[in-house]
Amino acid sequence: MLFAFTEDQAAITEAARGMLIESCTPADLRRLLANGEAIDKTRWQTIIDMGLLGICAPEDKGGLGLSLIDFVGIAEAAGYVALPEPLIEMAGVVVPLLASLDDKGWLARVLAGEIVAVGHPANPLVSEADGAAAFVLSSGDDLHLVERDAVTLTRVDSFDPFRRLFCADWAPSAATHVNGGWRQTAQRGAVLAAAQMLGLGQRCVDIAVAYAKDRHQFGKPIGCYQAVKHLLADAQVKIEFARPVVHAAAIELPLGSPAAKARVAHAKLAAAEAADLAARTAVQVHGAMGMTWEVDVHFFLKRALALKTAWGTPAMHMAQVIDRMTALPTGPEHTFAASFEHG
Amino acid sequence: MNLEYTPEQRAFRLEVRAWMETNVPKERLPSFDLTREGFEAHRDWERKLSDGRWGMVTWPEELGGRGLDLIRWLIFEEEYYRAEAPTRVNQNGIFLLGPTMMEFGTEEQKQRFLPSMAAGDVIWAQAWSEPGAGSDLAGVRSTCARDGDEYVLNGQKIWSSRAVFADWAFGLFREPGSERHKGMSLILFPLDAPGVTRRPIERMDGEKVFAEIFLDNVRVPVADRLGGEGEGWKVCMATAGFERGLLLRSPARYQQAAKRLIGLYERHRHELPASMAERVAQSWMDADAYALAIYAMCSRLAAGGTIGPESSTNKIFWSELDMALSQTALDILGPRAELAEGDPERWLDYYIFALAGPIYAGSNEIQRNIIAERMLGLPKG
């Protein structure tokens, strides 16, 4: 029993986080929007060069062979900067999925920077599809690996300008069919969405704190006033008690048990609630400025709102939690999902 | 990172479980805040725990403990609450003064006070707050005037939990003429010393949970000061960190309460709207989230970390969780909730105690200030 990251885990996360915070500033996001660019190609190349896409890929396929828990801190950092590039979906969701399928060589191509977009039944639209070279799509229980030119895409605008969502029209065939199933893809997506929401929430608090130190009213920074302090403290408390749940979910997910699935659901619910409170609080602390395009809060608020329903809705996750709560024993000796493995 | 218990940790759990199954009283003990008999029944339980060497498992063996790490302390607590064992009448001693003494006490003080604390022979009360010093604890006015090898204590303390029946207290006093955070010392004194008068304060439900303590020229040896002379504020803040952060409110307490809430919900499910399941699930999730956060904190402490302002986030989280949990129970009970005899599980008592959660151990308003100023770096008011 050790609920702390190892030095190696912390070092990998810190390296990625440093790069992301330095390169992906709100000014950089605004530059991409002004130029009509979906992603920053230089940063994407840095992500490839750092080997971040292969963290969860098997070692014999050119990856580091690490687990979701080794990647969860990077997902938090990606949320913290509202990263436009699909690092988290590729490295955390697509790579492990392809590694479990007859991938027809696509895993190596993803590690080299090509994008494979995923049309999972939990998500009504396919994200990152316009930049994709191929797709993993499902027809009934069957999975298909479909090349770009066999799919017709129709863009559906999101209010998050960096989310590029599409309806995908395609026809399954024997040639596209691959053996394998979604397995834990939706749960991995949910945990990584939760981790990103932790980062998004923390960024909202940090932006609001900086503003509260700077903005003066009645002759003092508004951050001196308890009414403002307490709003921000409450948002921070929510984040602090969502984070360990997300970390536990990342570790327990591979167990695949009902208790592990409920932990994932809890992580998603808790992180969504924390990000939601932090984003609303950041708007409130900024006053009328919080409603504007000029203040950066909206980038993080929008991403948090979108991720809240990605890979399963709060209502669905709450139902999973209630199922586990009533079907399996509860109590202090059942904190961890592994407690059910050992009787 | 690894969220599985080792075989040794699992064996330890079973050892605690077996002892609790044999030894936890079958009948709920009478309240320790209502009568001397109830208080002494709890002292007997403390002695029984101590006979099994379960008085304070993290303490060194020579002081009456087992020298166990914090993960085993958590496992012990989980089994303690799972067995619904009696509330620790000596929690002010073992969870607050004990750890403070480990850090600041002399060898002589540790030998003199800790084994008797672990054994339940001396039950402790806290004497910090005063009528004019609650959230602003640096406003204490009770004095300790040095007279050779003795201090002469004078003043008035209030909201001292357990002090009605307890044996000793640890209190915050200041050198006459000193101001604010300077000149304070933490001093231990027997509650039956000449010049000490205790006056019980009844809680809204009639229990004598706290007392006022009046000190009129109470003489104590200088050797009974904990920490350096004039360093009482520093020592107190360490104690307050233990109180809010970790020891006083172990997560198992809320997980066991959530389990009972789930049981209550399931017994009444047929008469409840479906939405009630979500409230029950929220309390259960929050109790587990608190447990996970404490496991993470204990892992950091084991690696040499310290408890900082996160003790304040803990305090807000457990106190609000406790309130929501008991409110949900009362809503499930419906019109039965207000009846004195309407509910054998006594959720109303639980709720009344939960109401105090956002107040004691530093009010939640003060905790939010601490989080805002020390974690987030916002300016002081």
C-alpha cells in the first residue's frame, strides 16, 4: 500500500508539464485561433520527439510499456493548459486500444504522429477527425479500422473552438473488420477526461487568484475580502478531494471489476464537479470581465463543460456508482477495489 | 503507487478484527458526557484497549504502543469503526496532546505522561478557547506568572470538551503583560488542583459536552510546561494541525456512517423517491474520497513529508460531509427523525454532533482563510 507517485513518475510528468506550460499559453491559443490553425505543429512535433505518445504503448512496439497511472499526471497538465493537440486521446486511449487489436501497422504510425480518431458509442461525435489518417469505429459489437478516404465527415461546431467534432458516415466491410473489442476504452477515456478536468479546474482557480491579487476595489485587492477568499477556497477543496479519486481510478481500472468501474465513475463525477465549481467561481471572481472573450477563463470553462459529458455522462456514472453501492459490500474495510480480489 | 495491502497488512487487519469481535462491548456504553458512570465505563474500555496493546498503535512500544506505521493505524481505525467500538473518551489526549508531546516534550515528560495516556489512566481535556478568544486564539488572556520553579495560573477557559469529568488538561497561557502570539506557553495541569473550578455547559441536547474552567492562583511546576517558555503558539499550531488534519477524524468513521446510511436507505427504499439514491451515493463517495485523500497524506508523511495547509482542506471536507450525511439520514427517516425514540440508530444525535463540526478545531471560516492565504497566496485582509 503506497498512495504516492514514484520519483520516476513525478519526473516524467514534470518534464511534460514544463513543456506544455511554457509552450501552450492562453496567448498561444489565441494565436492559433487568429490564424485558423487547429493545432500547433511545432508543439505536436515536440510531443512526438519527447516520446509522450508511447508512454502506454508496449515496449516491443516501441513504447515505454507504462500504465495509465504513469500518464494521469500528464493528462492533468494537458487540462491545465487546455491543450489543443490530441496528446491525451492518442497516447492514453488510442494507443492502448490499437495495442489490443490487429492494428494493421497503425500503432507505429500513431507513435510517429499520425492521428487515428475513435468513434466510441459513448461519444456521439468523433473528435479530431479532420486531422485523422484512419478511424476506429464500431458496428454493433464489431470494431473496424477504416482509412480516411472511406469516411465522409460532416463538421458539427462545438462552442469550444479547439474541439473539432464530426459526424462520420462510413460502411463496414470484411476488409475494415478487425478482431477485438472496445474493452476498457471508455473507462480509460473517462479517467483521462477526469484528470484533464482536475487540471482545468486548477487553472481556473489560479487565473482567478491572480486576478484577485491584482484587481482593486474599495482601495484593496479584492482577494483581501473573505467573500472572495472563501469562494476560491471552496473550489480548491473540491479539487483536492477529487484528485486522489482520479489517481485511485487510474490504478484500479485494470482490475475491470464492478468496484473498479464504480471508482472510475466516481472519479469522473468528482472531477467534473470540481472543474465546474472552479470555472463558475473564476467567472464570478472576475465579475463582468469573467463573461468576456478577453479574459482567458472561457477557454478552460468550455473544455471542462465538454469533457464533463465525454466518455459517459454524469447521470450514467451516478447510476454506476449506485449499482455498485447497493450490489457490493461497503464500509471502511472496502476502501480499495482490490479488497474484493482477496475476499 | 500501489493500492493493495501486503499480506502482512491483511494479516494485521484480521488480528485487529478478531480482537474487536471478542472485546467490543455488545451494548452501547452510556454517554461519557452525561454521567460519571458513563465516563468511567469509557475509561474501562480505554484500559481494555490498552491491555490488548491497542491504546495507540503508532506509539513506540516503551510508551504503550506498537510502533506501527500510519497505514497500519488506518487499518486499525477501519476495524475499530467497523466493529462500532466506543468513541475514544481520551481523544484529546491520544490524538492531540500525544503527538504534540512526541514532537515537543522532554524524555521525562514522555515517560511520565504518555503511557498513562495510552492506558486510559489519565483522561485529558483541552483548555485553549476563552470567552474572548475563539477563532482569534492569540487573544487568550489567561496568565502563567513565573514564581521560581512554579507557574501561577489565573484566568478562564471555555469549550473544554470532556473537562467535566477529565483528569488533566493542557492549556494555553501567557506571560503577564505579553501580547498576541508572543509570550504564550502550553501548560499541563490537573483538573482537581487547588484553585481549579469546573462549570459544565449543557449542549442543546442536554449533554455536558464541555466545561468552563476557572483558574484562581493554580500552582503548577515549571516542568509541566510543554515546549519552550513563550513558544506556546508554535506548539499549539502543531497540535491544531493534528486536530484538523489527520488524527482526530479518521476516515473510517465516515465510511462506517455511510455504510449505516446505505443500510437505512435500503430498509426504507420502497417508500423513497429514486432521487434519494443519489444523495446517499454522494455521501458514500465523499466518505471514500476522504479516505483516499488520507491514505495519500499518510503515504506522503511516511516518505518524510509534513502536513501543511491541507489540514484545513481536510477539516472543511469532513465537517461538510458529516453534515450532509446525517441530513440525508434524517430526510430518509422523515417525520420519525424528530422523535426522541423514533430511531434506534439515533441519527438525530449524529446530526446534532455534526452541527459542531464546522465550528470546533478552528471554524470553517478560519480554515477557508488559511487555504486562501497559505495555499493560494491571497493577501491578508
